[in-house]
Amino acid sequence: MLTLYYKPTCPYSLRVRLVLAEKLLPFSRRVVGEGDPPPELVELSGGNVPVIMDGSFAVADSTVISEYLEDAFARPALRPPDARGRAVIRGAMKRIDAEVMEPVEAIAEKGRGHADPALAAKMHDAFAVWEHTHRDNGLLFGMEFSLADAWLIAAVEKALLAGWELPADFPKLHKWHGRMRERASVRTERLMPPA
Ligand SMILES: N[C@@H](CCC(=O)N[C@@H](CS)C(=O)NCC(=O)O)C(=O)O
């Protein structure tokens, strides 16, 4: 049995919730509030989420958890079968972590109604990469939903909740976002705004 510790406001947790939903894996939810984390979570990860338990085996960190789930529950695959394809997806995940999450977290920190032109420009630059590299088929890579889509949609949803809007000059990203929002996983596993 899989058990996920997560915060409903957390984009890193959302990545894992999307992976579980895409793989149609049932899991029990341990929703962690903003107060003191449960003692077992402190022991497992210092209180950080997401953490998944597969029976008594614990895995922390969205990247490590998602790759564990790919290895342990292969179908449907969220990475291509070949080494080069996997390297492309892994590179995209790393790039989203390195370049997109920092401005997204800064936007989320400021919250609604706090326009910051420098931050808006940083968001524009961070997302321009994805407008220019991804295909026109409503997916970031290839023909199937991948971990890279999960990484980027979690970032976008977090920023949208904070009042950010996907820039109008990113038509491919708008198309991609529309396709993502049609998916059962994205419709079911929503982020909550901070209380
Ligand atoms: N690199 C980690 C980042 C996870 C992370 O930053 N989680 C935040 C919540 S979104 C956290 O647990 N912060 C400590 C806390 O909320 O007490 C991952 O990808 O899972």
C-alpha cells in the first residue's frame, strides 16, 4: 500500500500526486497542515514533503519518488524507454527545478495583488524556454504525457494560484496548458491556495 505525505499547497507534492494519478495507483493521503509536522514525518524527512511510503519503505523528494514509482510501477510509462529519451526528460526536470521553481516560489510568496515587474520578467524568461523548445502537439516531449509535463504543470498551477497569468505571447504553452487541464489527473489533483 502506498501512503503519501503532502501539503495541498505544495507544487513538489503535486508532481507526485500527478504521477500517482496518471499511473492510476491508489494511495492513502496524509495531508500535512502548516503547523508542526507529524513526528513520523520529522523522522523520515525532517518534516519536508512530499514523502511516500511503499509499505514500510520510505522515499523523499519529488524527483526520487517519481523515479522510484517509474521503476516500481512501470505502466503507463511517464518516461521514454530509451536512454536518450530518458536523458531528455531528466534534463527537462532538472532545468525546471533550476530555472522555473525559484521565480514561481517568489511569485507564490508575494501572493495576489503584488505586481513586481522584475519578477514578471523573470517568469517570462523562465517560461520562454518551454514555449520555444516544446512541440506543437500539446505535450512537452513526444506523444505521451511525461514527468516533464508533470513538473511544468505543477509550476504553472502554483503561479496561477498566486495571480500570475500565462503570458499571451506563449501560444504553444497556452495550448499545452489547455490540454493539461483536460487530463483527469490535473482535474483531480488540484493545488490549494495557502490559508
Ligand atoms: N526538492 C524537494 C523540495 C520539497 C519542498 O520544498 N517542500 C516544501 C513544501 S512545498 C517543504 O516541505 N518545506 C518544509 C515545510 O513546509 O515545512 C522536492 O522536490 O521534493
